[in-house]
Amino acid sequence: MEAPGCGSVEGTVSLLHLKRDLPEENGNTFGRERTVGKSTFVRLLGKINQEWHTVTEPLNKWQSLQTSKTKENSSNLLQMIYQDPSRWSYTFQTFSCMSRFKAQLEPVSETLLKAQEPVQIFERSVYSDRYVFAQNLFELGYMDEIEWAIYQDWHSFLVQQFEDRVSLDGIIYLQATPEKCLERLHKRARLEEQGVQLEYLERLHTQHEKWLIEKTTEVHFEHIKDIPVLILDINKDFEDNTLEEADLAKKGGSLCEEPVMPTVFYYGIPT
Ligand SMILES: Nc1ncnc2c1ncn2[C@@H]1O[C@H](COP(=O)(O)OP(=O)(O)O)[C@@H](O)[C@H]1O
Ligand SMILES: Nc1nc2c(ncn2[C@H]2C[C@H](O)[C@@H](COP(=O)(O)O)O2)c(=O)[nH]1
């Protein structure tokens, strides 16, 4: 059976990855990234086709990392990286990326395999871990040359080893200005993110643009170099606007259904 796949959405901008033509036993897969409304958007996609399977980011594991068998001994790695990025960036990226590998390598459920159009949507992926977040932390000086070299070494090794299982069919890039992302970040009021500054979101925005639009980021894997990218402008608030909601969901849904995806869809331009 041919299986579809999805991607991820992110902060200043959102991003969805989409994967098709998975091995018969795997189904299709998507992913999504950043703080711009990924969860909200994926909920919309879910309304179009309830069979599509979304894999959310394991945020709770980052917020409550078990350091021993007892619950009292857990650490909030998300808080630690925001409070002391020089100390914790390499550790965080190791843990976040391993959790993304595990999520992308997870066998597809029986229910999804029985679906007429199996689609998996991932919130972010092993690629945005490297080409957006880790790259950014290195450029900010929070990972030194040695840490960055080690991260890239094991990342390339793992992607090459599991290429068929971590490749994606497409990316949905949910684009919003850094200002809009900051506004939504304040709206959701996560304690760990209270100190996040606009400048940090601007940098993440730039990393997305360089990778997905300008294509100036050096990408190390042939299978994602020409991956189709659907760009959706999600600056408009649609929580109280059902027309806008329906339009966005339709555009996102069409990517999951398209038998042969065009190279790039352009629906919105950034800031
Ligand atoms: N298009 C939108 N219009 C209005 N509010 C939105 C929109 N998208 C997200 N939000 C709000 O912004 C906050 C963060 O959205 P969320 O979907 O949780 O982001 P993410 O999953 O990217 O981190 C939530 O309070 C959500 O209700
Ligand atoms: N340093 C990193 N931070 C990351 C990474 N992936 C996600 N995040 C942060 C961003 C948010 O504060 C939080 C959850 O993301 P949302 O999508 O809900 O905004 O985690 C990463 O790889 N590195």
C-alpha cells in the first residue's frame, strides 16, 4: 500500500513536513514546527480527515526529564536551556533530536495502515532540529565548535542509516511574522518561555527562510534538498474567523491529498 506523510510547523513561522511513498508497512508521514500555531493548524487538518495521524512534539518529556526512577527527580530541560543556553544547548539538542528520531521511526499503527489515505503529520522533524534550532544555537555561540561538530556527525550518521524511514514527502511552512509569533507565545503563556525575546524569534524566522525559501542553508541529504514546501501565511487570527480557518485547512489538506506535489506552493509572503 502506498502511504502518505506529513511534516511540522514552527514558531515565527510554522512548518509542516509531509511524507509519502513510505514502505508498505509505514504509511505516509507529515511533520510540523515552531510557535506560530502548529497545534491549532493541525487540529484544523484533523477536521478535514480524521484518519490522518498527527505526531506531536514530546514537549512534556523535555519539561519533565526523569533522572531517576522517582518522579521527584525530574528536570525541566526546556527551562534549563532558556535560563542557561551556553550550558544546556548541546544537551537539549541531543535530547530533542533523539526524541524526533524515535517519533519518526515509530511503527505506523494498524488503524492508520487500514486507512484509505494514510497520512502522518509530524510536529517538527529531525531536519528542523538541525537546520533551524541547532544551527541557530551554534551561530549564537551557545554550542561551541566541538559540540556542533559532534552533533552534526551523529545526526548525519543516523539520517543516513534510517534514510527511508525518516524521509518526508513534503513540508508545510506556516509563516507568520516574529511579532505575531511573540504575541501567540504570550497568549499561550508557557512559564519556561517568559523570557523569550523578539530577537530570538527573529533569528528562528531567518533560519526558516534561509532553509525553506532562499535555499541558502547547506543541506546534507539529497532526499530533502528538493522536497516540496507548501507555504501558508497564518498571520491572520482565525480563531473567530471560520472562513479563514476553512481556507487554510483546505490548502493544507490539498497538499496531503495531492498525488504528485508541485515543487513549491506559495500562498503567503513573510514579513
Ligand atoms: N491563527 C490563529 N489565530 C488566532 N490565534 C491563534 C492562531 N494560531 C494559534 N493561535 C493561538 O496562539 C497560541 C499558540 O498556538 P499553538 O497552536 O499552541 O502554537 P504551536 O503549536 O505552534 O506552539 C494559542 O493560544 C492559540 O490559540
Ligand atoms: N532549543 C530548542 N528549542 C526547541 C526545539 N524545538 C522546540 N523548541 C522549543 C520552542 C518552544 O519553546 C517549545 C515548544 O515548541 P512549540 O512548537 O510549542 O512552540 O520548545 C529545538 O529543537 N531546540
